[in-house]
Amino acid sequence: MNILKSIFTIIVLSISLSSCGQEDKIVGVWDVKTEYYQATYEIVSQDDTFFGKVHYYNDGSTEYKGKNKKEDYFLTDVELKDGKYVNGKMYTPDGSYYEVIFTLKNNDTLETIMTVENKPYKEIWTRNTTY
């Protein structure tokens, strides 16, 4: 019985460790601070696609704290291709969206380029290591 328990423990640990190593570096909590707003977002993955949800947002006139519900998701359809995260759609509260491309500059810096009014708009997101 102890042998079976040991084998089961080793298998579970192996699966856990290998799945941790497979997690993509874009996954995590990110802080954004621009002249227009500040926010804390989280990027999660599912089936080779990435999604983002709001933990906190404040633009001086609107403050929002995420409730970990479906309506907190504002970013969809992000896919990794050739070292960039493309095809993302960043939704606004009115249902419209911006196309977005992410480039991981290093483990803690994410460059975000959106198309706003047919012009590129760049933000730098910084990994939040305390969230």
C-alpha cells in the first residue's frame, strides 16, 4: 500500500511541476499607469488563448474594483504567434473594442500596442509581484 501511495505522490508532483513549467510568461497580474488612468489587470490562459480581467481601474472619474465575475473580463482572443501575442480584443464598457498586440520585453515588462482611432497607442504594463 505504501508503494502505491508513493508512486501516486510522485506522479501528482511530476504533473504539477511540468504544468507549472508550461505556463506562459504573459500569464500574471499587471499594473498599468498612464497619464489617462491606472489599473491592475490579470491575464489568464485557457486552451492556448489568453484572456484578461480587471482587478482595479481608475481614470479620475470612474473607479472600478473587479468582483471576479464574467463582466470583469475585458480582453479576449489573444494568441501567441512568432513571439508576439496577437489578435487580442480589448473591450470598452460600451461593447466596442480595440485591437491589441502584446510583446513581452522581459519577464516583468509587457508592451501593449492598441489601435485607437486608427492610430497606434502604446502602453507599458509592469508585472505586479505582490498581488
